[in-house]
Amino acid sequence: MKKTLSIWLALGAFALVALPWYQQDSGVFALHWVAPAVFGSKLGAAALLQAARFGLTPLWGLFGLLMVTALGVGTIASRRRLGVLWLAVGAAGLATMAWLAWGMPVQAGSPTGLGAGALLATTVFIVILTSGAALLGACRGDLFVTAAIGIVVALIGMFVFWPVGSILLDAFGDADGHFALTAVLPRIASRSVWGLACLSGGRTCGVAWNTLTLALATAAGSTLLGIVFALLVARTSARWVKMLRSLSVLPIITPPFVLGLALILLLGRNGVLTMLIANVFGVMPGRWLYGLPGVWLSQLLAFTPIAFMTLIGVVEGVGPSLEEASQTLGASRWQTFATVSLPLMRPGLANAFLLCFIESMADFGNPIVLGGNFHVLSTEIYFSVVGAQNDPGRAAGLGLVLLVFALGAFMLQNLWLGRKSYVTVSGKADSGAHAPLDRRLQIGLWCMAVPWYVFTLVVYAMMLLGGFVKIWGVDNSLTFAHYLDAFGVSGDAAGLHWHGQAWPSFFTTLTIAAIATPLTSLVGMLAAWLLIRQRFAGKRLFEFGTLLSFAIPGTVIGIAYLLTFNSGPVELTGTAAILVLCFVFRNMPMGLRSGIAAMRQLDASLDEASIMLRASSFTTIRRVILPLLRPALASALVYSFVRSITSVSAVIFLVSANYDMATSYIIGLVSNGNYGTAIAYASVLVVVMLMMILLTQRFVGTRRLRAHTRVQTAGKRRPVLKEKAA
């Protein structure tokens, strides 16, 4: 324990003595601040020089607190007294940091954005505070658990509650910017929000009812298709199962508006299939795609992979011993599936429905491309900010409506799951095999899956073909000009020249995604473990906070980050950090819900056995929990990487000249009518993300729950034993 505490004290001293206290425009890792700091520049100086040379005297208090803490570790033997000391020091240190950030008057010409030294020092004082709580008995005295709770709560508070709370408070602001409760009612209770004119012959209902109807239909359809694909992949032995797994996640690796554009090329008024039907049957081409049916269809394509990735680990984790016991007692295969297997999948079904419900509400790309006269809350929020209205207060009010819908879905999910146990993976040996699916059920699953797979392939064929056609519908001759325009490369004696116009945004996108992906998975899995395995005050609020940024539309999140981190102690606007942080906390709920669904199937005795063998909580997570969470971890890695590349609404306000993302660049191409280059760029992104999925599945691997898995071979009664690769 003392060794761990000493390491954190050393990190605190390093932060105050060696790292720049203020933010560096070129980044701390560029080391451009070293020389100016040595020669007396205030911008690059560490806390020690800031206090000694530039008059930032409150920083001496931080040095004093670290010294008191170090003396306590060396001299106080009582665990309780040391805990009280560390608790007091941590609280005092965080209060000092808050005063330095927000309370201390800023001198003219002084920098305001805090840098790496302040960030690391704040982290150290959080750990000191939580370690003091552990020494006093919190979380059974586990330093790792209390530190993890403190750091994750601080991150969620800083990058979720603070920006979202700031933008939502604008809903209660009047025309002069003053707080007024009466200001929110006209914004959220108008006829355009809750009107029911569509029930009495009108053209459309209010945007709230449109959003709720679309979200329920999308969530139900996506969850149904997700469980169908998960059952086929996990419980059948067809040779093309691996291909089905790739096809199941294919739509998620495409920017949503590109899927909408592909649907227009196929089913639009002048689409290939529409014109074929019109010529064969002699009917007039319709505009049915532009509205609720088109948006629902595109969202099914986009969000079914989310349900599949959430459910695949849950389907694989159902204990075969329970299914074998059911069949031993005389139940048929259908009865076993309906009464044993399916009820044990309820956590996965509930989490998949919740994720797809929230994704549908927050979706911006599909409604903006295919919505037509069908308006939803996300598009209304966007036009409230960038349109002629220019009313951020109305946008914030509509964001509150979305938040209420998300909170209601979250509460209904918990009510449906209740307090029942869904544990199927325990510490006991299990060499059983999953019960084969009922033959009639398999036929029904294939009848649902095959048409959808064929439709998906046709949509992607339209998208890929659009990149090789000069002008769709006008000049259909084949060409490579669009790909050369986007990704042209030439070489000479001096080396390669990347003269394609898409290369800068392409390299920036890959870099940002590569940084954000592991951080997203780490925070999501750690938060899932804390929620399922630990008990602490404010646990429900903590869980809701993890979903908050996911429930709010990306446009609101982007504006919130832009306004919150544009000035003050945390200045991130125009940097790569704001894009990374936006992706981490926007995409974290997917990994969190997948981890929760998988963790509910793991018996707590696994953790307890590891701890009784004197393993630390960190070792237990690394050696016991993570290997059993490989499907959820793979889903989180794939989803976070893909969403970091394909996200549109959350980053449209955050990109800058130095850090332009692929999606914003593609939107610019579409706005300029350059559809061929836009589709070519999207096609390259699809290939890159497919490679990422294959690499993730290769290096993360699968978990080994039992020695053998029984595979039912078509046309044979006797089962064949097949080794499952770990």
C-alpha cells in the first residue's frame, strides 16, 4: 500500500516541478515549451517556477500539501489516522485547484488554459482523496477500486455533466440571457413539438411524436434482426458463418448519410430499382423513400450492427448446462430455447434495445438526407442553431425533451430486468455443449436473415458503383477519376507525393480514431465493472451520467463542447484533444452497455476466488474478467473506432483547419455536388474499417468458456465435436 501511495506522490512532485502548468499550443509532447521555460517564459514554466518567479503564490500550497502527505506515509502507523489525513489533503488540494482554475482573478496578459502539469496534479489529488476513503474502509479498503471510481467520476463530470449541463441551462435563459423558469415552456410545449395533426388528417405530427415513433420502430427492428444474426452466428455451423459476422457489422462502418445516398441511388425517384419496377409494371415512380419509411430503413441498416455486437457475446455466454438440464427433463429444443435460453438473454436484449433507441433519437445524418417533410428532434435542434432562427435556447429545450425520452427508456429497461439473476458463467467446470436450435426456428431465422443480407449487399453495390461512374443517371461510363482526385499518389526521386485532396483529412481521421479507440474501451469496460461489481453512493447517477452524452444529439454535444471549452481553464477548441475527448465520452456507452450485459453473466465468485488467492483488483480484472469479456471488448473496440471515423453531427462544429475529419470533408463534397469523389472517399473508409474489424477479431480473439462446442451437421443425427479456438 505504501509503495503505491509513494508512486502517486512522486507523480505529483513531477507534475509540479517538471511539466508546464499552462496549456501549450503545440502540445506537451512536442517539447517546444522546454527551451522557453528554461529561459524564463511564463507560458512554458512548471508550477515551481510559476510560484517562485511569476507570483503564482497559491501553488506553494500544493507543494505543502504533498509534503504533509509524504510525512504522513512515513510517520503515521494508524490506518484510520492516515486515511483522515489523506482525505483532508485530497479535498484541500482539489479545492486549491478549483480556486486556481475558476476563482483566482486572471492577470492581464496571463495565459488561462491549464496544461499537463495541472492535469496530472489534479489526478494525483483525486487519488489521494480516494485513497483516504479506502483507508477509512470504503470499498472494502481497495485502493484501486476507489481510485478508479474517483477518476471515472471526475472524467464524466468534466466532459459530460459540465458541457451538457451548461448547454441545457440555456433552455431556461430568457432573451437577455438571465435564468427564468418560464422561458422553457414555450420552447418545449409548442404545437410543433407535441402536435397530433397527423391523427386528424394533417400532414405530420409534432417532432417529439415523430422522434419517439421512429425510435421505437428502429429499436424493435434492430433488436429483432440483431438477435436473429447473433443466433445464426453463434448457434449454427454453416460454413459461411464467418462471412455472416462480417456482413452483420458492415453497415456500421459507413457514414450514415452515405447509406442514405446509396438508398436514393437504389430506391429514390430515379433509383435503379424504382425505375426497373416502373418500367416493368407501368407505374409512376413515387417519393415514398423520403419520410418515415426511408429514415426507418436507413436506421435499420445503420443500427442493426449495434444490436448484433451487443447480443453476440450474450448469446455465446448462455450456459449450456442449463440447456442440457432442460432437455434431460424432457423439454423439446423449442421449449428449451423459449423458456431457458431466451430469458437468459434478457440483459442483452434490453441493452441492445436501449442503445438502438437512443441512437435513433440522436441520429442526424439519416433524417437530414431522407427525412423530407418528416421532421425529428435532432434536425430541429440543428436548424435552431444554424438556421435563420439562431435560437440556442430552443435547441437546448428540445435537447431536454430528448433527455426525458432517454431517461424514460433507461428506467423502463431497469424495471423490465428487475433484480433477477442472469448468471450463467461461474467458476465451476463446464464442458457441456449448447443445445442445437429447433429446425423450424433455424428455418425462420434464415428466412429473415437472407433477404436482409441480400438487400445490404445490393445497397453497398450501389454505393461502390457510384464511385466508378462519372455522373450517376447522366453519364454512366466507368472511370477512376474520382479515386484519383481523392487519393492520387505520385513518386519520383524525392519520394512519394500525396497530392489527392482527401489525404490530409484521411490521415487526421485515422490518427484521432487510433487514439480515441483504446481510451473509449478502457473507460467503458472499467465503468461497467464498477457498476456491476462495486457498491458506492450515487451509483445510479453515475450510470445515468455515462448515458447522458449518448442520449443528447451529436449537434448539441458539439455545440456544448465548442462553447464550454472555448475559453477558461480548459481551452480545447481547435485542438485534436477536443475531438478525442468528444469521441471517447460520446462512444463510451456502447462499450459500457456491452460490458454490463456480459458482466451480468459472470458469477461474482470468480472475482472473489481471485481476491481470496491474494490477487489485487487490478490483477483480477486483467487475468480473470477481461479474458471473459473478449466479445464485449471486441465490440467496444470496433464500435469506437468505426464511430470515430463515421461520426458526423458531433464533430461538425469541432473540426478546424488543422484537424479536419473525413465525415465533415465528405459533407463538403456532397454540398458542392461532387458525389463521385464523396462515394469514392466513403468506399476507402469502408475498406479501412473492415481491415480494422478483422485485426481486432484476430488479436482480441474469443473467450474459452468450455473445452468443446457441439456442432450440429446438416443431414446427420449424431453431433460432431469441434475444438473452439481461444
